[in-house]
Amino acid sequence: MISFGPTEEQELVRDTLREFANEEIRKPARECDEASEIPTAFLDKVWEMGLTTTQIPAEYGGGGEARSPIMNAIALEELAYGDVTLAAAALAPSLSAMTILDHGTDEQKKTYLPAYCGDKWVAGSLALVEPSPAFDALNLRTLAEPKGDNFTLTGTKTFVPFGDRADHFIVVARNAQDGFAGLEAFIVPRDAKGLRISENEKNMGLRGLATSRLELEKVEVSAANRLGGEKGIDGRRLINSSRVATGAALVGLSRAVLEYVVPYAKEREAFDQAIAQKQAIAFMCADMKIEVESMRWLVWKAASQLEQSLDATRSAHHAHIYTTDHAVTIADNGIQVLGGHGFIREHPVEMWYRNAQSLAVLEGTFAL
Amino acid sequence: MIDFELTKKDQEILDEIRRQALVAREHARYYDENEHEFPPDKLPEADDFPHAHGLFAGREEGKDTSVGIMSMLLAAGETWGDYSVRMRRGSGGLGNAALRAAGTPEQQAKWGDMTLAMAITEPGCGSDPSKVQMTAVLDGDEWVLNGEKIFVTTGCRAGGVIVWATIDKSAGRAGIKSFLVEKETPGFIVAHKEKKLGIRADDTAAYVFQDCRIPRENLLGLNEEIPKASSGGFRGVMKTFNMTRPGVAAIGLGISQAALDFTRDQLAEAGIEIEYGASLQGQSAVVDKFCRLEALQEASMLTVMRAAWLAGEGKINNDEASICKAKGGSAVREITQGCIDILGPMGVSREHLLEKWFRDVRITDIYEGTGQIQRMIIARSLFDYTRAELN
């Protein structure tokens, strides 16, 4: 039954996080961008809200609530509305936890999930994107080859969150097959032989988020660390979840731009009038509003299909291409509304522009 | 609960509407090429088909998709067949929506069953209806109407019309009132049926009123006073659009969906399958373009359903009605243009319907408020501006 009605609980989470985003996330965002660092105290503070832990089953120490991509999409929009980089860092544990929860064997869940049920934030990490041009998640260059009962991984990963401190990485690689069926994931401990972790990368956007490049040179992984065991992972679900999550984050970012430029345009005058009173500016803002809404419903549709364990590939694809396109346009126009001020780092819009363009080409930064 | 899946019953209804729409599609080209003819109120094939209202029986309120959202999907399902040719022509026009919104109970009882067109636009004013030149002068117990109206949808077929005229030009918007004029009233002349780019079979009339006398009680809502502050009454009339705007967007999106489906079929025949999931680098430009058009279609239809959902929940949907109209109006153009681009010469040949759909959808961004008017409404709400502050 088609319905746009959030549950009371979803509304409560949305309202709470919206306030939190305004009060606690927006302010430190610039400083984290400039310093390329996010204080652990901040991450612990978000952690207290239990965003990752609540959906981990009680037997592993979690809150035991139902796994809910819709709830997570709503939460992610609000956090990213505060700041998308801080949202990525705060939710990085979900990259590991939700992926293991969705795809792992009972044994893997038992081994790894309790670490994400503690009092403090712990780094989680997914290694998906690769540095070569023409990156395609369905045609990875990092290869997983069987070696006896085990596997060897060879390839290069980039933009791997918290490469500087994650205890293990979920490395996505390709087996002998094509497309979604070719996707494999392995839990690789940071001290694995043949794994080289670079210094923190220097990125244009998401600067506060520490990322590394991983070089895998015939890294041997035991069969026990092949995510999902003998049956492997559900490649569609992994990629769809990542893309819809990116979409949700971009809805939040785009809404931030819109809500920032509206009061600015009302206050800023040119030719004896607020620039908001000029159609050239007013229509740009109206289009931002139209697109923020359009983006959100595409994300919700795909998230609800994930929630119901339906094949969300088509919807996720739509949500992903649409949100990436429009978020960049919205941030771009946000700068234009501010004019010269939009180019200055005193305002957050240039940061959102860098972040939007970065997320538009990244995958595996978020999980739902 | 947030959910976007159709129930079994929803799907049955939509499948049936689509089956009927395909029959209408068979007549589409004929009435496009024979603009002077009116498609019949009822196609001969319609006798054997169940009526949409009958299909709704057996729906479960709260379990199946709401009537508001379904009505949008039905509108899109019908125009997926053809815009103008329908299995059966419904009895309501835009004027009926105005009558329901602003008529007294007596007026609603008297004219509710008559198909009513709505005549606002004049040769000299369209998007700014406050500049209406047509006059209504009270003479004893009768209003005397003089003026011209154009672009009146359903204007030939309707039994009557709700017409906007001013009772006091110096009062501006506040002086504009709605009057109900029945066909055959002396002095009410249906001048001609317009010749158009698209939706050719649809009946779009031009009217002339020459000393046309109507009873005093034909003033919609019966309020003869001119309000001091020009908002209340006018806004009341504009409220009519809060469900019709999503409807208009849905109507356009039914056509663009037809264009997408045709394009997908033609590509498949040429051995090009649409597959989802690959990155930009992993697929052809044609497939990528198609997916982007499809995403635009989905996004637009979702904004329509969202506006309808709000209305069904009894929530205010002014902004959302304009959002989906603005979105749909530009999306249907981009989608049909894009489909032609993908198919090339085949897309502009009159052997296929795609070129017709491209022409038919163009009206979506114009009638019931242009895309620019919608953006004005959205922006005023965003900035909390009055009409005077942003125009």
C-alpha cells in the first residue's frame, strides 16, 4: 500500500536528530574540514544515540530492534543535514556492523558484532572503491582467487574510511563471475600479511573523514573470513544499500544548502531589493526545494524495498543517479546565490559543494 | 508506514485501466489527424469493459492504496493509452471542481451533474487572472456579461461554464467573481474549437459573451460584496487547484511513461537491454540516458503521489501541489524529448505515436498554471513573501 507516512518512532528520531544536527553537528563541521580531523569526543557523543547498536540483535549485545533501512535513511538525512562528513564518520561503524549483519554467517556475527555494541564509538570500514579511472562496482579490479580452502586478494582500494585505525576492513573483491554475482567480501584484519595501508589521503571533500589507500598484494584470507561463508554475499544488497545510503546523505546535504541560502537571499540586497525578490534567484531556490523533495521520495522508495527485502536494484539505481546529479547542482547553485561569498570559506556552501561532488563519485561511504 | 508497493488489488485495478487504455490508443492517431472530429463519449468497445469506479469495489480502506493516490495512478494509466481518446468520457470538468469548492449547497445540487468547463483565460490575460477584462454588470435581477474567453478546456462538450468576470475593474482582483453560464443562454457564443500542437482531439474552445444575461443567483457562492483586502475570495477559488494540479501532472506523466515504455521496447528489439546497477562507466550512453529519464519519471510521479497523500491525510498541500506540477511539467518534456533523441528518426515519424506524445505533453507545463507560476508559488512560500513582495 503506497504511503508516505512515517511511524511515530521515525518522526521522533527525525525530530531529535534534526535538533542535534543544528545544535551539535553544524558548528564543528568547518573546523573538522579545516583540520582534516574529527574529535573522538564528538564521535562518542553521536555514539550515545545508539544509531548503529540498536539494530544489532540482542544475542550479540545490541538493542535487538528490527533492521530498518527506512529508519536509517531518515536518520542519515538529518545527520547529513548537519554535516555529511561528520555523519559519515559517526556512522562508519555501521559500514562494518550492518554489512556483517546482512551478509555474515552466524559465526562471523558472533565474532565481530559485539565490538559494535560497546559504550564507545569504534571505527568500522568498507573498502569498495578503487583508484583506477572508470571505476565500476560491478567490474572490480581487486580480485579474489581461491587458494586451497582460502582466498588471496590482490588489488588497490582507495577512500577507505578510517584506514588509520580500523581493526579490520571489509574488502569487496571480484571472483571469476561478472556483475553482481561476481561480488565477494572478506573480513581482512589490519595486520594481514601483504596488506599495506597508506598515510591518510588528501581529499577535496569529506576532508574531516580519515581515509586511506589499501594495497593488497596476494593477501591470504581464510575461508572463515569470506563474508557469508560458502554462499558468499548478496552483492545486490550490498551495492544497493551503499547507493541508497549515499542518496539519503545527499538529500540531507541538499536540504542544508536550501535552508542556508533562503535567509541569505532574503537579507542580501541588490538594486534596492532583497535578491530573493528577483525571479532569477527565487526560481533557483524553488528548484532546489522541488529537487530536495524529489530526491527524498526516490530514496525512501528504494529504502523501503530494502526494508522489505525486495530487489531494490532498479530503485537504488534511480535514487543514486538522481541524487548525485541533483545534489551537485543544488550545491553549485547554492554558491551562485551567495555570489562571491559562496566562494569564501567563511560560509559552508563551498564545503558542501566539494562534499557533494565527492560523494557523487564515491560508493561504500555509507550503509543503510 | 512508509511503503511504495502496490497491493494485489491496486495492481488489478491498474492492469485493467491499462488494458482499457490500450484500446483507446488504437484510436489515438485517427483523432490526432482529424482534429475537427470529436472522439465519441464512449468507444463501442467500452460496453464489455468494467468501469473504473466498479473496480474500486472490494478495496480495503487502510489496507489498499488510498483513493487519492490511486486516482493519480488511474489518471496516468488512462493517458498512457491516449490523452484525448478515452474508453468513456467522464462527466466532470474543471468547473465542477470550482463548483464543489465555492458553490452554495443549492448551486451544487442544481448543477452538480452538469459537465462544467472553466473559463478564465482571455486573449489579453493568462497567467495573471487578476487582469480579467470580461465584465458582469447587475441589471435588475440579472447579470449582464460581456467579454471573450479562450483556451476553455472541454468548452465545446460542457453543458455549462464557470466564467471569471469583474464586477468592478477599479477593485482589481477583489472585483473578480465566478459566474455559472449554461449553454444555450442567448448571447453566449461558442466561437470555435482551437487548433493545437498536441492534445488535438481534446476540445478546447473560444467563447464570446455579448450582452449575455444570466440570473442573479448564478453568481458562484452568491457573495456580491467586494472584499477590501484582496485575498480571501480569490484564494478560495485558487484552492480548486490543490488536487487538480497533481492530477494534471499525473496526466502528463502517463504520456511520458508511454514514451519510456515504447522506447524500452524498441531498444529491446534492437538487442539493447536496460540493465540496472552498473556505474556510468559500465554501461552505454544510451542505457545511461534511458535510466536517467526513467529516474526522472519515477521522481516526478512520487511528488504527485506525495501531494495526493497529503490531501488524503487532510493536510495542507499547497506547496506540494505546485511542486509536483512544476516538476511534472518540465519532466514530461525532458522525457519525451529524450526518448526521441534515443530512437532517432523513428521518434519523429508519424508512423509511431512517440512524436504525438512529444506534442501532447507540451501543454502540461502551461495549463493550470505554468511552471513559472508554480515556481513563484513555491518561492513565495519558501521566503514567506506576499504576492506584492515577489512577483
